[in-house]
Amino acid sequence: MDTQAYTQAFEALLPSLPVEQHAIRRALLARLLETGLPTRKIERFKYSDLTQWQAPSAVAAATALDSARWALPGTQTQVFINGHGNSVAALDRDVDDSAHAGLAALNASFATHGLNLHLADGEIAAEPLQALILTQPSGAGEMSHLRHHIRLGKNAQATVILREVGLGDAARLTTQTLRIELAEGARLTLLRTQAESLASEGWFGGHATLAANASLTLTQVDLGGALIRSDWDIDLNGAGAEAQVQNLFAPTQRSHIDNYLLINHRAPHCRSRQTVRGLAWDRARGYFTGKVMVLPGAQKTDSQQKIASLLLSDKAEINAKPALEIYADDVKCAHGATFGQLDEQALFYLRSRGVTEASARALLIYSFANEILQTLHFDALREPVTERLLSRIGDALDMELFA
């Protein structure tokens, strides 16, 4: 980690920030410099050494981009470009003190904007809210940071879309944090699509707390990035809380995508579901760790994990696994992980029906991913993600899959 580069970028940013924030931001930077970025010596980061990120040059400046092409009919949209937007991020000295404390301090010391959604008790959002997050740095090594907060009151309901798009080929570093607080009976559907540039490095840290009978449905699709890490910590704190998580990750070329999910069952009668699909081409590396902790007193826990991976090149690497730690005796927990290549019997069946080998392979790959894609409920969101995946499949098979 190049501490001098981060310090210089911070000192260049500081004059543009309110004077009353200087002390707390300096304290956060000091925490980053003291803690450093995670390495493989930390168990949670055993697959990713984030000190390998390129040294940053500066914080990316605000710029104007035409965002109309990413409009989603029937939604409200807030646009963030290079970490800048109209919504100001909350500044909090008490950042994460866990295995990713350095990352949280990096984000908090630099982030100035982010999505803020607060709904009162019983309030139901009239329309889904899209946070359109665009990056297009003017030079290599520029950083952009966002800090989001979603708080739903008792029995409130909302759908939020985090749509991340990387433009241009310049190397960049992005970080985001998202804090979710769901009161009793609140329901949140969160759709996150990450389609960063293959020159992008970054981290996303999400932390959700659910009160009794609250519900979180999360879909995350990761298609871009050079060295990308995401961390999700979900705490089921109240009886009857429920979390359903779907994840598709599909690195290509030499990209590295590493996702970590921890669900803590802290109360009785809680339910969690994980459905994960991983694909890797070329020399790419993809990792997923899904861990469920059933803590003492969390009786009647119901948890299932289903993780499947397809390795589409003999030089690619995938490691995707579930993990369980159970400290209660009346629970129903199951997990399963499959790993391999395309089913030769299925290929033979399609070939026997007149389908070419390349088309048969493409169909099986798409079908494998489609279970997750179908949870992106908006056509205008799902279609470009699907198109990008199909383009990647077509490139790998040297064929055109769509006009």
C-alpha cells in the first residue's frame, strides 16, 4: 500500500471540504494508514491481496455525462458520476472495526456523496429508486467513493437499484459502503449490478440489520473489474427476519472477483437463502464464500445455501463454497456446492436435436446464469446485463449470439 499516494490525494481533496469535517476525516485517514489494506494473511481475505491495488493519483473530479441511455422506465433515478451527486453522504467517525476496517476508513475519509433513503413507519415507496453510478476518470489512477444509507421504518417497503457502469479504459479505484437498517416488518428489495471497466479496482461493503419480521431480498451481479472485492454482513436480529440473496459473478480475461457473504442468525425463527452462480473464462479468477452463523438462542433457524460454478477455461480458477457454524440445537440448515464444466450429456442431447456445438454450449451457459438474471425484475436493467453476458459467451465461443 502506497501510503504517500493516499496522503497526497487526501491533502489535495481537503480544501474543497467543509472545515468542520477536516478533523474527523484526518482521523479516518490516520486509521487507514495505520490499519492498511487487507492481505491474504487475514482469513476473510485469503483469496485477495488488496495491497496490490494500483497507487491512486487523485480523487476523480465531477464531470457531465449524458445518463439518459441508462434510464429505467417507472423508476426515480439519482445519478452519481465519479463519486459526485446531489445527495451528501453522512460522515461517521465510527467506521467498521472488523477485518475490513482499513477499507471502511478509506471510504469514509474520502467519500462526500451517496444515496440516502429514509422511509417513515408504514411508508411505501411510490416507485423503485435507481442509483445510477457512473465512472469515467480523466486520468489513470483516479479514485471515486460513495457512502450510501437506507433506513426503512416499521412496515415500510422499497425497491432500490444500484447500477454501476464503468466507462473508458483508464485504470481507477472505486469504493462504496451501504448501511441498511430495516425496522420491524420492513421489506427491501435491492438489485445491484456491477459492470465496471476491466481496468477498475474496487471494494463494496454492505451491512444490513433486520429487526423482527423484516425482509431483505438481494440480487448482485458482478461482470466487471480487474481486482474487485465485495463484503456483505447481514444480521438477522429479530425473530422472523428473513434474507434471500442471489449472486452471479462472471470474471473474464485476467479479472479477479471475490465476494464474501456472512449471514448472522441472532434470533429465533429466522430464515435465509443463498443462490449463487459462478462463471470464469480465460485466465480469470472468481471466488465466493457464503457463511452462515447460527448463534446461541437462534432456535428454529431455517437456512439453505446452493452454490454452483462453471469453469469455462482450463486456465481459469473458481473457488466457491458454503460454510456453516451452528451454536443452537433446533435448526434446519442445508448447504450444497457443485463445481465443474458443461454437462456432456446435455450437450449430446442438444447436438442430437440439430443444435451446433457452439450454440449448444452457449445455451447451457446462459441457462446456468439465467436463474439469477431473472431476479432482475426490470427489462431495461436485465437486458443490458444479459447482452453483456451473451457477448462474453460469444467471444469465448467465437460466435455471434445476438444482432
